[in-house]
Amino acid sequence: MTTITLEQALNDYLSMRRALGFKLAENGRQLVDFVAYMQTVDASTVTTGLAVAWATQPTACTPVWWARRLAMVRGFARHLKAIDAATEVPPFGMLPYRCQRVAPYLYSEADIAALLAAARALPSPQRAATYETLIGLLAVTGMRSGEAIRLDRDHIDWDEGVVLVWNSKFQKSRAIPVHPTTLDALRRYERIRDAHCPHPRSPGFFLSTTGTRLIAGTLRRVFARLVRQAGLDQPGRRLPRPHDLRHRFAVHTLLGWYRTGVDVEAHMPLLSTFLGHSNPENTFWYLSAAPELLLLASQRLERAERRRS
């Protein structure tokens, strides 16, 4: 680097990307480490060899993680190329790997009922109401769990019957319409919460027993406990996650469309909007995640082929 330092260039790169809506929390941490590595080897220009050497430093990690680290440097290197022509951008295909998406746990109606019953059995009335309502909201809206715990009191429009999600992934915001019964459940929780916590320390809608906003780590721990109490921890199977409730919402929506003859492909952008996806292709993955959906899709395709013939 001749005009600015790598540290300055990294700050500019992260600031620019974050201004476009990318959070880059992990990228920021990793690229700071990469810049420190460049200083350790007394190098000021990024080369493919240095990028690969840094990416594969944690020898105990998987090839997937090495490839992810190299991809982070690749993006930074493309930015640097405009500043330092000697910069080498690591080509695609280096450190190849095959990424397999984790198969979601598709909750049945009985599974959801068991989870809600386990939540109601929590010893604290406020905590019981919090987790029962939160799990129910995730199941019927397809929200990300992080979006739910970031909800504030004024993010629910009671008159219009929508839940407002502000500045979520990629800084996207959206309004999620909810059924009147969901609004009733949210109002019941609001009354219980305010009765047990009349002077909250946070504007959050879902509160802990100390009046603070719920945090993701606590939600994951409590949810894992509820899964076990509900009897969903089957031997040899991955424990269900809160995120799998999002898959359930998508799958049930698609099943309903197929069964009622809706033009699913035409409606996919609507489902993508509800889920907060930036691209409908991300939503189409849910189709391959459920055997019942694949069956319905294949049956519709067969009927269309018969009509054409």
C-alpha cells in the first residue's frame, strides 16, 4: 500500500459495505485479524499466497471455514485492487468445498402444542408467558428469532393488525400481517408483562423477569430445555432450533397454496417479503426441504404434462 495503510483501507471498506446494509460482524473480526497477519509477515500488498496462508492458519478447522475466510479476503482484495494495482484477488475455486445446508426440523402441530405446554410450565408466570407467546409468534409469522426479541412496544400496530420489523437483515424493514387471534395473544402477554414488570428497563416487547430485553443466548438455552421437556429430543436427531419454526411457517404456507390450487410461483415473492428474504431463490429452498411439498409439486407437474399432451 502506497497511499493509505491496510488498516485505513479496511476501515473504508467495512464502512462502505455497512452503509449498503451489510452488517459484516464476522467479516470485520476476521479481516482485522488478516490485516494483523499481514503486519506480522511485514507485507503491505495482498497476494493470493498470503491470503491462502492466513485462511488455512487454524489447522483444526474444516475446509468450509477456510473457504469462508478466503472469501472474506477476496472481497476486501477487490476493494484494494482499485487502490493498489499490485493487489492479487484470490480466484474462485481455491480451497474448494461442498457446503451442505442443515436439514430443518419440520414441527408437527403436536410438536408446537408440546412446546407451548412446556413453556407454560415454566415456574415464573412472566417467564412462562414470555416464552409461550414468543414461540407462538415465531410459529405463525415466520419471523427470525432475533427479529422477535428486537421488537419494541411500538412495533405492533394494533389498529392495522401488523407487526413491524425494522432494519433487519440487509437493513430491510417489513410489515407482517397477523391474525386477530395472534393479536389477542400478544395483548394477553402485554397485560401479564406489565403486571409483573411495571417499571421496565427496556422498551422491548418481550422482557426478562428483570425488565431487560431478552438476549439470543438465553433464548437458545431456554428453548433447548423446552425441547427436551416436550420430548422432541429424539436419539440420533439434531435438536430442533427456534429457526426451524421459520421453516415450518414457509412449508405450511406453501402446502396451503398447493392444496388450494394457488399459482405458487407467482406468489413466491409475497412469501419472500413476509420472510424478509432479499431474493425469492432463497425461499424456493424450502420446497426441497419437505417431502410432502415435493410430492404436491410433482403431482401438479404431472397434471400439467397430461394437459399439454
